Amino acid sequence: MQEIIINIENVSKTYRGNEVPAVRNFSIEVMKGEVFGLLGPNGAGKSTLLNMLSGLLSFDSGKITICGRKLPQQIAEIKPLIGVVPQEIALYPSLTAVENLKIFGGIYGISRKKLNERINSLIAYFGLEQSKNRQIRKYSGGMKRRINLIAGLLHQPEILFLDEPTVSVDVQSKTLILENLKEINAQGTTIIYTSHFMEEAEMLCSRVAFIDEGKLICMGTPAELIQNSGCENLERLYLKLTGKNLRD
């Protein structure tokens, strides 16, 4: 029997000053070892969900447990177990890649020796050895995305939260990121991945939840959702995301 590593039960969130909830009565279970995709258009509630899961944002109602621990009560125990890669580039542009990663490693409390080993290993893994001592502001968008991702992996988290990590990157960087994420998952890391690209979900995700206007529309494997397209809302959302019909 698969172990449930994340349980979201009837969670809702409304931002102050807004009448419409950003997330409403949302429930999913994520199994240990999965790559679970949250797909939806901009403003669907994907980033809000990730921010709640990572403890950066409170929720109004419902329950969330991660690795058997409750949010927000046990956030101090949860934080070492998760890695968070935001959609925005969270790096210091005037510092080099290595200098940035040393700062993040220090925040995680990684020892100097282990941190240097992790930085060198991950930089090589993501193909950035030749530019590791270059200032971040001189990096391309795809290279910045890779360093952003490395920062979330330094402490070897059990769960990795990724908020659209391939936005505005070149094809080469996107392919490298997706292939490396597959390998990281194969080594045991559970991944929660937001995107509005169905092609990425088909390549990477074991299961996908379609979300729109803060609500769960449909959930299943990418193949199941494409084949069993009886859900009218799913048809509409897929068309909205890809410009294609499900069975095209």
C-alpha cells in the first residue's frame, strides 16, 4: 500500500479584500515517490496552494498534513523535509552562483564540508561547472532557473515544491531541467509541480490535478485524463491551456 505523504482536506483561502476565494474546498492526496502535477491557467490557485503547503501562507479552513505532521502547528518539523523553488528567481544578482548557494546552504544549517560537496555535485549535475563563479546577473534565464532549482535541493528534501520552474527558459534548459527532475524523483524525492503546459505534465507527472478558479476539476494520470474526457469542465480547461481538444 502506498504511503500518503501529503494530505489536503477541504482547504479554502480567500485573500483579504477579495470576495472570491483563491482556493475553495480543495482536497487531494499525494503518495510518497510521486511526481504530482497541478495544472491550470494563470490565476487558477496553483501558487496559492504551494505557498500554503510550504508554510508561507495561512489557510482559512480545512486541514493539511505533510509527512504525518500538521500545518501550521508543526511547521518547524516540516520545513527541513521540504524544498521550495518559487516561480520568481530568488537569487542575488551581484553574487556568483556558488556565493548564492553558500548563503542558502547556511540558512539550511548545512556543514561547510557537506555544503561544498553538495554545491559542486549539483552544479555539475545541472551542467553549470563552467559558469559557477560568474555573477548571476550575467546568466541566461535558463541558467538562473537551474541555480534556483539547486538552491531548493541543497538540503536533500523529502518533498520538492516547484512553481512553474521552466517558465521563460530556452528549450535546452527546459529539457535538462525536466530530465534531471525525473532522475531526482527516481532517487526517492516526491515532487509537487505546477505548470500550465500539458506536454510537461505528460513527460514528468505520474498524476495530475486540473485546477481552475481555485477548484479541483479532474484528477488522474495524464493518459487517463486524455482518454476519459467525459468531464465537460476538463474539456474546456484543456482547450484553455493548450488550444487543442483532448482527443486531438
